[in-house]
Amino acid sequence: MIRIIMAFLALGLAAFGADTVTIPTVNLSLSAPDSAQQLVSSLNVVVILTLLFLAPSMVLVMTTFTRFVIVFGFLRQALGTQQVPPTQLLVMLAMILTFFVMEPIGTKAYEQGIKPYVAKKIGYEEAFTRTALPFKNFMIRNTREKDLALFLRIRKMKNPKTVAAVPLSIVVPAFIISEMKTAFEIGFLLFLPFLVIDMVVASILMSMGMMMLPPVMISLPFKILVFILIDGWNLLIGNLIASVK
């Protein structure tokens, strides 16, 4: 987990165009800087704090978290269990599964990019390229060509010949909309069996003349029972992780 966070931090630093990464001393005084170096150190503090603030957003847009959390939301709606499981629990489950899936990628990015840079074996630009490449490969594998082409066309860019030639500003938005489409497709498939149960229960109640009784109240125990009998959590999570390329 620490390696994944460090990899994201390195990607974020590159977005600010920093040539070197230094950890300056923190001075809480409001006095004007005495030198250009002191000003740069103060700006570095601002950059690091900004990256820490943006880290959760980077996790959202560059990992499978979006897919997982949307599917879990669809599952709760399909079951009709209102606030069970709680939203906080579903978000934490999605986060844990995200780190489980992304750990090999974060480790690879750390080993081939950040670790050599810390050991002063490579420069910053090469370290950023090596660190970004595993994440970029992962996002492109899970991104539809149609979505990539959309943003390339908006930017009026030619089709890149290699993965390394695709800028992150193109890969990230294309990856997001691809993940959302995949999550909605999975959510639709989740709804179908539970929708059938609702329709059967509603038909039985209407045939018995019990139209004032809410069908959801009767179908809810049956939907929960079916979900338990098929070991739904095991089946859903297994297929979700298997769907990640």
C-alpha cells in the first residue's frame, strides 16, 4: 500500500513539472522570503500538501475503485435493502479490493521507477516515465479504443504508435468513462435476476387480490435468500476481480 501511494505521489509531482524532490523544513512564520531558494522551498511545501489533498482523487481516477464502488451500489439497489450494507462499508470494501488489485502494479512502478531514483541511479524524468508506465499500461488495457479515440479526436492528436506516447491527460479521462460503462453493464446484469423475483412476487400478489401489500416487502427476504444460497459475495467479487485485465 505504501508503494502504491509513493507511486501516485511521484506521478503527481511530475504534473507540477518539478525537476527535483526535496523535503524542506517547515516554517510557520509569515515573513517574506529572504532568497529565491527559500521561496522555492516554501512552494515545495505547498505542492506536497496539495498532492496529499489530491491523493484520494488520484486513487479514484487511476484504479479500479470506480468500477467496484458503482457495482456495489447497484447491488444494494437491486437487493432493495436500503442502507444495508452501509455506504461506508461498501466504500471501504471497494478500497480494499482496489489496493488488492493494484498492489502488483504499484510494486512494479516502485521497483522500476522510484527505487532507482531514490538510490540516485536515474534522473527524475526517467524515474517518472518508468513509474507512470505500469499505471498507463493498466489503464490502457482496461480502456476501450473508442474512448481513447474520442479524447484524441477532441485534442486533434494523431494516433500514438506506442503506449508510452499516449499522454496521461488522454488516458485518464478515457479510462474513467470506460470503467463507468463496464460498471453499468455489470450492474444491469446484477439487476436482472432480482427484477425477475420482484415481477413474480408482484404477479402472485395481484392474482391473490393483495394489491395494497407492497411487493418489495415480500420479495426482499427471497432476494436475500437467493443471494445467500449462491454465495453472492464470493461470486460477485471473484468475477469483478477477474474482469480486470
